[in-house]
Amino acid sequence: MYRYSEQRAGTRRTISPPRPARSGSQSLERGLDILEMIEAENGDIGVRELARRLELSPTIVQRLVSSLAVRGYIEKNTETSRYRLGHRSMILGASGERGVDYLVTARRELDRLAHEHSLNGFVSVLRSGRAIYLLAVQADGLAIRVSIGSEMALHSTAAGKVLLAALDDGEVRKVLGHRRLLAITPHTVTDPAALIASLAKVRRQGYATVVEENIPGVLSVGAPITDRTGAVVAALSVAFPKYLESGLTLQGSIPLVTAAALRISRTLGAGELGMPPATRLTALGERNGGKR
């Protein structure tokens, strides 16, 4: 027997083949069904809609989603009471799709930046319009602590701006929306149009810098981690106090970050297709319409 699945975009309906006979835990199977359905939705979905599609009672589905939410695999939108993928699902997806070497190399680079240059280092990815931390290494001295899997601001961080620069302007508008952005510090850019315009420079130079936009007295530099096709898969960033004891400046940290990002990118095959590393974001911007 074949099953109908409906998609919210328009009135399109598709017919999918029947699932293999279930032989394991029924609760586990149902939980995985819920995760797959939320992932396919590419947005928020409510318990009643999940129950209707799964042909289960809302009570059963509510119990399952509550368990998944407690473990961080899905999360509830407090404004709509609907559910979306959580940070644990995003971390599993991001690490699994690119292989272990990428994260192992990234961790080694972050350790080096922390121990040799007193830089707090992070690796972040963009998933479903949200940026999350995959890795974080704190430096001695002023340690900037974040939780792995926690969400980061896109508009006020160097990593966020690198991830946005990899999108075309239309996609960036969808992610940011049209309302004024949160002013985290007096230096935060809150006008979406101004932020989008600033991304042209990020694409052109291949990195992003932030001066006290996210944390008062803290500077940040971010650079893209790319694969063999030149696609940006993550962002490497560092953050450090404005006056570091070593005397390292914002300009001095840029080559450290871009070189580390390039070494990580090489584990993903970056450069194999002949694209000069310095032009990777520029090429993306041109290809995606970033010069508009």
C-alpha cells in the first residue's frame, strides 16, 4: 500500500512507497518518523499536524515530542507552540555530512589559536536559517564561553556574517526578515538593508570583522570553511579583548584566522578544482548575485 504525503508549498501531493516492515522498538520508530517529518518540513510544525500525518493520536505524539525536546533533538517555538529541529539534530547532521576529519582538524586549529595566540575560537554552521556552534575552545585570560549546539546571532558576529555572505541577497533577506535587528551593543548594525550591503565587502575580501558589535570590548574575525566545490560549509571565527596583553590587533589576527580556515578547508578538498582560496567568497558572491 502506498501513502500520500502532502507538502505545504502549494497543493502538491506526492506518493511514496510503503516503509519497510517495522522490526524494532515502536517508540523509537515513531520518534525517528517525527524527526524526519520535521526535517522535511524545513520549518515549524504542530503536534496535531504531526499526529494527522502519522495517523497517531495527538496524545501519543505529544509524549514523543516532549521526550525529543528534553534531549534537545527538537525544540518548541514558544510563540507558536510548534516544533522545529533542535541543536542536537543539527550537530549530528553537520558532523555526519562532512566527515570526522573536518572536525578533528578544526579542533586542532582552535587549540592552536587559543594556546599560541590567546584567541577564543569557534566553528559554526548555518541550518534552517539559524547559526549554531559546533566547536568552541576558550583562551586563557578572557574566556568567552558558549555552549556547543547553542544558537548564535547572525547579524552581530563575524562568523554569522561569513555564513550570510555565502547566501545570495534574497536568501539573506528571508533569514533576517524586514524588521530592525536586535541591538546587542551600541555598535550593532540593526538595519537589515545596511547589513546586506556590508556583505559585499565580506565576499570581496574573503573574511568578516566585528568591532564590539556582539560583546562590548571584544573584537572578532571570521573566515569561511569551504569544500572542493567552493561551497561554504562552516565558519571559523575568533574573539578576543580589544586590548590583548600580547599586543595582537584585529588586523594581525586576520591572517591567522584565514590560514587556519584554509587548512581546515583542505581536508574537505578545497582547491582541488583550481579555485584560488582568496577568491572563494568573491566567486560565491558573483555566482549568487551578491553584487546586487
